[in-house]
Amino acid sequence: MLGKLASMSAPGPPRALSAGRTAGQSSGQRGRFALALCTLGIGGLAAAVAVRPSQAAAAVSQDWPPFVLVTGLLLIGLVANRDGLFASAGRGLARLAPNTVLLYLGSVAIVGLVTAVLNLDTSVAFLTPVLVYSARSRGGGEAPLLYGCLLLSNAGSLFLPGSNLTNLIVLGHLHQSGASFLARMWAPALVALLVTALVVGALEHRSLRDVTRERPGPERPRLGLGLVAVVVAAALIITLSSPALPVVMVGVVVSLVRLLGGRQTRQEVAEVLGAPILVGLFGVAVALGTLARCWSGPAVLLSHLDSWQTAAVAAVASVVVNNLPAASLLSARLPARPMSLLIGLDLGPNFFVTGSLAWLLWLRAARGAGAQPSIARASRLGMIAVPLSMAAALGVLALTGSR
């Protein structure tokens, strides 16, 4: 699987014909990978149900809300994107920022806000091309905004339960409202976001240069259905302890309105959702969650670890099996230190492409914007950002008395 993912990241030849051929090959590789993952997930789900039906049912009960929630958020994000909300924010940022350093800092704020409210997968899927465009329109290098979008989306996913699917899987035992979780985690989330931003900005500082170019003119977004859906989704996520079904209903309704009005196509919806990958990850998560309910090993291990060790184990597990299945495996039974576990599961994926679904969405969105994202370069940034951001977040968590 890692070989396939690595080959998906290779930049194409410069010639138009070769580039087209390479794009087609990359699309085919993504399709084969999605099909393989979907087949693996369905097989794992079927095996779990056949061998341990009661434990599999418990795993399904814990794991389905996050996947339903992200489906709704991606649908809402598609509508908001078609209304020009994200593009308008990017153009406005590029127009108002007096220099590329402030452009970068503004992008940090936008990524953090969108990730907190609309989930990190929505952030990378829709903000990546917007930030690439913003960087190009100012003439500076696009690397800080391109790689920052990925790393900051993962780092900023600690603010609300819906900001990351792993949060909802782990919090399935706690039944916390969004407001309660925010009160507990806003400080660790903020420091993780800021440390990651400092690392990316420092290592990519050569690209933060000013080049005189005409700034983009204003473009007014449609302040209608997309904005209403975003506001409603944010309110549901903050106020409800189980927002998955209400949010997906909002997403389905606004998408149907756009489909019936001819302003959205079924192909766009299918591409944004990436159903085979979601189904595959769900099946693998349920299979590992079932295993952890039959085998006490993960729970016993976590019970003997302190906060720092818990986060480290979670970070490694997220890279080995992806953070969604890792969350299902490590939180099948109530973990002793759920917040420390979440810090590892949310920040650890910045190490490598296998860590989270956001990486795959980011690669697709970046290539669609004409960029050439490098998995190796993003991982080098992550190797520095992850330990520092985790240490900072865990330190703040300890100061606030949480774990």
C-alpha cells in the first residue's frame, strides 16, 4: 500500500501529452487503491460480524457516527465551495495581506477555523487549491501554504469533536457536548496549531518572499445556501453531543437542492465523498474495534502508560494502520487518558501519508490545482512538527489538569 501511495505522489513529466498520460495513470492508481481498501474493509467487516457478532455490533455503534458526520460536512463543504466562500476568503486574504508573511499567518487562521468547524477533511479538500491560488496571485512561493494546509489541518483538529473523526470515535464513551470538549481542549489545540505553523513557516521561510504583482480584485461570494449550511452545521456540532445525523441531514438537503437546481452534479458529489475509501476505512475500523473487544491487550497496554507514552503509542499506531482504525482499536474500551490519546491520534498523522484520510484528499486537491505535492517533503516537515506540537499540547494539557 505504501508503494502505491508513494507512486501516486510522483510529479508528472513536463510535456503536455506526458502530463495527461501521467494524470490518467495516477487516477487509475487512486482508483485501484480505493477499490483495494474498500475490498479489505468489507472483508474485515464481514469477518468480524461472522466471528463475533455482538462485539462487531458494539464496534459499529462506536464507529458509524464519525463517518456519517464527515459525509455531511463534505457535502456542506461542496455547496459552500460552489458558492465561492472558500475562494473568496483566499482572494480576500491575498488582497489584504501587505506581505507574504502576513498572507501565511492569515492562511493559518483560515485553516484553523475551517478545520475546527467543518472538519480537517473538508479543510484540505477545499482550502488547498484556494491557498495555492492565493500564493501564486502574490508571486511568492506556494510551499508554506501548500504544506501548511495539510499539517495545520491535522494539527487544528483538536478544537471540536467534529473537527476529526478520531475525536468522535474516542469520545463515544464520554458523550461530551462540543462546548464541553472545546472548554477542555481549546488551549492544547491552539498551541499545537501555533507550533506547527511556526515549524512550517521557519523551514519554508525562503518561499515567504514578496514579489510585486497585481493583487486580485474582489469577488463577492454567494451568501446563500452554502453559508446557511455552514452556520447551521457549526451550531449543531458545538451544541449537540451526537451531531452526526442532524449534520448529514443538512448536507443531504442542501446537496439535493443544488442537484435539482442543476448547480451541482452527481459526479461532483461522488468525487468529493470518495465512498470506496470511506467504506474501506470504516470496515477496517470495525474489524480492529471488534478485535480490541475480544482481546484486552490494547486496553491493558494503555492502562500502564502515562499521558506522554499514551500519545506516543497513538501517534505510532496512526501511521501504522491509519488514525481511524487506530482510534477504534485503542478506544474500544474506555481509555484511561482519552485526551492524551487524541493528541497522538490527531497530531501523529503528520508524520506520513498513511496517517490520515486528509493526506489522500490533500494530494488530490493539490494536483487538481496544478501543484506538485511531495510526500517526502511533507513528511520531513512532519518529523519536526509532530514531536514539538505534541510536547506543547501535552504540556498545556497537564497544566490545565486534563489527561
